[in-house]
Amino acid sequence: MRRALVAANWKMNASVAAIDAFVRAWQQPSSDVDVVFCPPLGYLDRLGSAFAGDVHLGVQDVGVEAKGAFTGEHSAEMAADLGAAYCIVGHSERRAMHGEDDAVVAGKFRAALRAGLMPVLCVGETLAERRAGDAKETVLRQLDAVLNDSGAAPFADAAVAYEPVWAIGTGVTASPEQAAEMHATIRQRLAAEDADVATAVRIVYGGSVKAANALALFAQVDIDGGLVGGASLDPHEFAAICAAAGAGQ
Ligand code: PEP
């Protein structure tokens, strides 16, 4: 049985005051769900101390290398040193705004593993790719780049986030059927490499998840939780989404 996973991607949204207010309002929903907060890196410590160990911490990105002359970067090792256990890699905003191609994403997945972080690998097609009938091909290409680089075994301790680009931050959610179909495709691809890994890997959905649509998505057999952007900034909304993940198991 896979444990549900719900990760909050706070993107570039945080302040000391906002974190303190969030934690004051937060009510941990269920012990059956791994709840992960990915604030901007500099706020990890504040968030971790405020939650006092009830949640997991993650980062939104890492560099490929462990250390060196890479101005503005932080490594997976540094994230682990600061208390992170999870790491988002290949988010579509990184792919689109920072030119991260499949090879770079594969390197970041490898870096997260090297540092003992659990990677949350984001894959997803654009609207143009879906309209052209290329959604599965795109997602499998993104997945294969990492599979070819790291092999299948590490996916037993990783998560994949299916995030259709057209659903991120738009208020338009993939239907439960659309999401379920892609999740099944991802799991089948992993099963072709290693059946045990495919059973173990958590595949979460991201793209305009809200309390109102979470249960319908998380009730799908291959959807093991969510990666949540905007709605994770509201403690009540996000707690309700986490509760839905527990109920949807
Ligand atoms: C995301 O950025 O990973 C995301 C899913 O954002 P939102 O929930 O706001 O669509």
C-alpha cells in the first residue's frame, strides 16, 4: 500500500510573518499522509522550527553539482544539510523559464539521489502538445530521460508528479479521467522496467488542485496524492486537500 503524498510548492511566496501565521492556523489532517512543504530555500529553517517536526521539508529545485562556482545555486547536499528530505525536480516553470531540458532534469534527479533526498520528478505536456495528440509521448519522453540516466530502481524511493502545464496556476484542472489515464501510462512505463518499483512509486497529480476537486482526483487508483501550488498557501484549503488525500487512499 502506497502512502499518500501531498507536497506544497510555495514557489517564490513566503515571509517570516506569513509562515508564522500559516503555522498558527495549520491543523495536521491525518497521520496517513506524508505532507511536504517546499518553501523558498531560505525559509526552510523557519518553517521546520515552527512546525516542530510534524511535516516534511523539501526544496523546489537543486543544482546538478554538489558544490563549486555556481553563483546563485544551491546543491542537493545543502538542502539536505538544512533539513530537506524531498526535492522537486523538473517543474515546468524551471523547464520553461530557466531552459532546463530533459538532460538537466535527469542530472538534478541524480543529484537529489546522491544527497539522499527523495526526488519529486515533474512531467507534463503543454496545451499545444495535448491538442496535437502528443501528451503521452511528451510525458514518456521526460520520464525516459531520467530512467535512462538513473535506471528504474531509484524510483522506488522517488515520486513522479504528473503536472499538465495547461493546468498549472490556471484554475483548469485535468479531469479525474484524464489524470488517471496519464498516471496509469506512467506506472505502466515503470512496470516495463521493474514491476516492484512501479508498485512502490508514488505518482501525484498537480495542476489547480483545490479542496473542491481533490477527492475526485485522489480517489483514482493510480493517483497517490498531489503537488499543490496556489492552494497550498492557504492553511485551511491545504489541510482539506491533505485530508482528501488520506480519504482517497
Ligand atoms: C505547481 O506549480 O506545481 C502547481 C501545481 O501549481 P497550482 O496548484 O497553482 O496549479
